[in-house]
Amino acid sequence: MNVQTIFSALSDPTRFAIVEHLLEKGDQTAGTLAEPFDISKPAISRHLKVLEEAGIIERRVDRQFRSFRVRPQSLRSVDDWVGRYRRFWETSFDRLEKVLLDNQDEEESNDDNRD
């Protein structure tokens, strides 16, 4: 799953809101997904197509009903990507904290020696 494609698809506020809605409510039909938005059904269909092509959602067909749901593996790939940078920053902040504490201890030691 290409994380850049996922971020690109989610950069649109309507598509982001559709995914949030699906995460909160579970499987939904296109008509139900369109209700909160002041846009046409063809526009919702285009948004759903972009999300589907990005691998974020999938379409399920049950007789005459078509419903959509989030593909969890797409969100896992984003979490993996964010996790790599989270580990980098946590390690960097831990090193910075150590340097700051060492400097603080050194300053306190110098202050004690002046007295």
C-alpha cells in the first residue's frame, strides 16, 4: 500500500470525512454516506472511487445494495509509516533530554563551587 497515495486521497476534506464516518459507523451505502454533505451523488461517487482506488475503502455488493467499508490494512500502512518517525523523534527527544539534564547538573555544580 503506497502511503503517499493514501495521504493524497485523504487530503480532500470530504474524503477524509467519509473515512471518519465509515470508521465511526461501520459499513455504509453511498446514499447514507452522501447525506451529511451538500454535494451531488455523482460527486460522492467520484470521492468513493478515489478512496477505493487508493485502497482505503472497499465496495461490497449484497444483491442490489452496495456498501463501503474501510480497509484496515490501509490504515496499518499509515501507522507503520508514522511509527518509524515516531521512534526517530522519541529517540531524539530522549537524547536532547539527557543533554539538557547533564547541562543542568553541570550548571548546578558550578553554582555550588562559586559559593
